[in-house]
Amino acid sequence: MLANFLEKSKPINFIVYLGLFFCFFFGKITFTLFSGDITLYKAFESILFVFLFLSVFFFFNFIVTKNKLTLDHSYAFYLFTLAVTLFFSALFDFKSITLVIIYLLFLRKAYSLRSSKNMIQKIFDGGFWLGIMFLLEPFSILFSIVLCVAILAYQKITVNTIISPIIGFVAPLIIYFTYLLWNNSPEQFNQLFNFIPDNQPFIYDKNHSVWILIFAVFLFLTTVSIVLKSPKAFSINNFFRKSWIVLIVNSMIAVVFAVLIREKNGSEIIFFLIPGCIIIANGFEVVKKRILKNILFGLLLLGTIVTLYFL
């Protein structure tokens, strides 16, 4: 029954998924508002987060559907809704959710290179969003590999395709450096290039150690999905084959990013879950037995509920 519903990609499907998420969201908001004095600032902050979360879901769905990263179903959106729900508390932070939105804008440009329309502009925009990500989190420079692989997979290497992302990346850095220079604090710019990884990867406090378990489950499902889908994906020389390569590289780089990043609050795992959910959705396409799909989708939903309220 659940598989039948997920195999459709009608607006009602997405409304149901978002409805489930925002039931939890507004429960959290209500608790936050009434746990202390209700202020205009708290109310405005809550409304702003509603729009930010809607933006995350919108850009994710746009990337998947516009670039045909899955077949015509809503598996990926369902999985991503569960993932965002599990890491809701980590994303309830302006810097974290802003970084995720910029990451999605970056991926939107990278995967859209499957079309040659406005190619140079897309490559420039990809470098530009990567530059902004770098200012917020220096280790995001790792995702330059994703952009390079996307250019190699979708387009031909020319002088323009090499220079455009570099110019796009450098542009926000120049603006930021100029701002620091104007305020007599250029030394802060050097701190962006302090690439010292965390000596204790995936170390969280006891209240959030369950995030490691969630990451391990999604990593396992992603790996299995790659094994199941790859033979079919690589057997045909089409755009999806190229997109599949970019998705695999994207997920691998996101894992490295989540391990190396110094300030861990759980939101770094979302960087992996974005390509991960798309890959897992493709893995479910290979599963032909409907009863098995129902069991797996049901277990994921049940696991999300148990994790949220009992762990």
C-alpha cells in the first residue's frame, strides 16, 4: 500500500510528506514558543524557519525532477523528508540551514550541466555558490571535485569551462577580503585556509550519538543501492549514466566532508543524505517485489518515529 502511494509523483504526495514533516515542526515550534516568554522575535524566527525549510524541500525536489535523477515517483522526496525530520534539531540553526540551502543551489547548477543551455553561466554560478559555501565552511572546498566531475561528465573541457568556475569561486572571496580590508581585519581571511581536520571524527555528545547510527544506516543503504543500480546504469550510454557517476562522487565527497569538518552539529550529515536519498531511491527502483518495498519503506518510517520519540 505504501509503495503504491510512493510510486506516484502527484502534488498530493508531496503535500502529505510535507504535512507529516510540519506536524513535527509545528510541535517543536509550539514547545519552543511556550517554553518561555512569547516575543515578536521568536514568532518572526519561527516563520522564517518555515520558509527556509520549504526552500530546502523545494530545491531538493527541483534538482531531482528537473535533472531526471530518478524515474517518475516520489521515493527520493519521501526518503529526504524522513532524513530532514531526523536531523531537524541540527537544521534549526540559521548558519546550518543556510549552508544546506547554498549547497542545494550549488548542486542545482552542477547537475543542470546535463543540458548545454547557458552552460558557461551555470559553471560560473556553480563556482560562485561554492565560493559562498567556502566562506561559511572552508572544508566545503572539497565539493569542487563534484563540480569538476560534472563538467567532465556532461561537457567538453575548454578554456571557458576551466576559467569560469575559478572566476565564480574567487568573486565572493574578493568581496569578503575587501570588506575585511576596509575594517582593518584582513588576518581573518587567512583563517579560511586553516585546513586542520577534526582529530575525533563523528564525535557527538550523548544526546546526539544516535546520529552516527542514522548515518551508518543510510550509508549502508546507499552502498547497497549503488551495487544494485550500477550494472543497469552503466549498461546504457545516456545522460543518466553520467548523472549516476556524479551522484556517486557527490556522496563520497560528502562523507569525507562530514568526517573532516571541525564543528559537528549533525547538519554535516545532511550533505551526504541529499545525494544518498537519491541513490537509495534508485536502488528501490531495482526491487521488483512490492511486498519487499512496503516492508522497507514501512521500516524506515517506523525507524524514524522510534528515533524521534524513544531514542
